[in-house]
Amino acid sequence: MMRSSFVLLFFVIACLGTATAQSGRPRARDLGLAPGVFPPGPLNAITDVIGVKVGHVTLVEGERVRTGVTAIVPHGGNIFQEKVGGAVFVGNAFGKLAGSTQIEELGTIETPIVLTTTLSVGTAVEGLVRYTIAQPGNENVRSVNAVVGETNDGGLNDIRGLHVRPEHVIEAIRHATTGAVAEGSVGAGTGTRAYGWKGGIGTASRRLPERYGGYTLGVLVQTNFGGVLTIGGAPVGKELGRYSFSPASPADDGAGSSIEQARDPQDDLGAGSCMIVVATDAPVDARDLKRIAARALFGLGRTGSSYGNGSGDFAIAFTTSPELRQRFGDSKPAPRTILPPDGVSPLFQAALEATEVAVYNSLFQATTVTSGKTTAEAIPIERVREILKKYGVVR
């Protein structure tokens, strides 16, 4: 028991460092990629939205366990007692998003948002419930709408082994931090793939100028989907010879290796999944949060997503605005400041831009992962740089 606790704690702490320290690889802006018109926040991460925290638990054991948990915590208080305004937008519903129907009905989120592997959604719900009912002030709580999303990491992970436990979820929440976010092959992104390469966790943010309210919007993605990778308009997937619906499989490593590339039949169909979490401090209600979530899903199209039949593409958006919070048990009218619809358009643009960059960061930060005889390669940064220069995307 002590050994298990030690291993768990090691994984949690290892995943709390900065993204660069975690992978030693560049982020999008390090390559000169700065799509869009709005600047990023100081960290270029979802944690640029004040109060938002992210925590990971990464599970790497033996030859086949490559999975984990990522938790996004909207604020530092009791989230059940101070629910945040929230909404969900579904691009393609081949996936599982626990808690989405109550969010749709009530327009609030009352737990941290947890991302994990497909067959562990139920386990993650249990972990969230246990965490929530244990919070001081929640002694009489009898119903919890746990919010859990997933992507299927079964190509690299022993998914049927059900290795994620409720305690992993609780630890990811308890060790969540407001600082830099580790990206790539960590947490819920440990065993994922994107565009035929190693995918994972990615994040980015945008800060609006004062004339548009000065609000911050951040995005975190769990990438595990296909299509034809496009970066800044350059056809990177085609240039690298690895993309959905391609006429042939990628060549082997040229050394006669028995290691197979992580190319699943789903890769050829543009399938897979992507979970997107959007946070903002703008005072927007559930209706406009859903519209912002939609733009985040549209942002995947900028990177070449096919939104295939077998792809579960979901976006969850929430606001940290104190005025939009719902206090548990409070039934009295209260004044609120809400951004009118005509003021939301800059946030739409920010969601598109931040999602695009978050996807790039998930790829660039991901490290090569081997599971048994299968390897998911990290995207070759220098080749990408050459392609971007060829098409005039960067100098």
C-alpha cells in the first residue's frame, strides 16, 4: 500500500512542472507560430484565467499501462457551493461526457472537470463524487453532477485493465496548480494520438484588448483524433506523408524494426476524439458560453480535423465571473452583469485562436511513447519547421 501511494505521488509531482521542463520540446510560439490577432496571456495557458487550476496524474507502468487523469478546477473555493456558469457544445457525439445533460438543463458546473480514458469514466465519476462530498460544507449533499470527459487511448494503453482509480482523480484535483501547465504525454494525454503522431494535452490563451473588455480566455485540449494536419495553413500532414485517407501506410523506420507505428484503422477514417475545455473570466451566461464552446470546436477545423464518424468531439465552457456563480440553496433574486451578445464576438475569435494553438502545443510537446510493440512517434519538429518555412508560415 505504501509503495502504491509513493508511485502515485511521484506521478502527480512529476506532472506539475512546466511544459518545457516536462518534454524539452518547443511550443508553437517558440517556432514563430502566432496565428490570430489577439495576444496570449503570460503563460499562454488556461491558467491565465485567474483562479483556474490544472492537475495531472500520469500512469506509466510495465509495458502496456499508458494512461492518466487531468483535472481542471474552475476556482479555489467549494465548487459545489459556488457553481460556475457553464455550457457544452457537441461536435460529434461518438464519446462519453458524463454530466452534460444537467449542464445543458441548468447552465452550471458544480465539480472540477476531469478528463481520462474511455473505460474509466465511471471510475472518474466516483472519484469526483467522493472528492465533492468530502468537502467541508457538503455534509448533507445527496446529488453530485460529476463532469467527466474521455478519449480512447486503447492503442497505447491496456484500456481493458481499468488502471485509473478514484484516488487518482482525487489526487489530480488536490495537486492542481494555477501555474504553468505540463503538456504533451501527460495525464489524460499519456496514451493519446493525433494526426498519426503522438498527441496529448495542450493549452493556450488569449487576452482581449481593453476596448473589448480586457477579458482572458483559455483553452485546454486532450487530442486523440485524425484528419489532415494543417499548421498555419501549411499542409504538414501531406508533406510528412501521414494523414487520414492517405493512399498508403507510413513507411517503417528503415531499420527493419519490429516496432510498429501506432496506426490504427481509425486513423485512416479521421476518427478518434478531442475534449476541449474553455475557461474565461468574461461575464457571459450559459447561452453565450455554449456559443463560445462551439467556436472552440470549430477551431479544430483550422488544424485539419475531419470530425469523423468515430470521433467524439466535445467542448465544455465555463466562466469564473463571481456574478455568474450560483450559490447552492440560494433562491433570491440577485443583480448580475452580463455581457450582451454583441460583445461576445471577440471571445469567439479568442476561442478559435486558443484552440488552434492548444492543438499545436499538444503535438509539439508530446514525446514518443512505446507500448508493447507499438510506438507513437513525436512529430518531428525540425521537419515541421522546414515545412512551415517552405510555405512562408514562419521565417
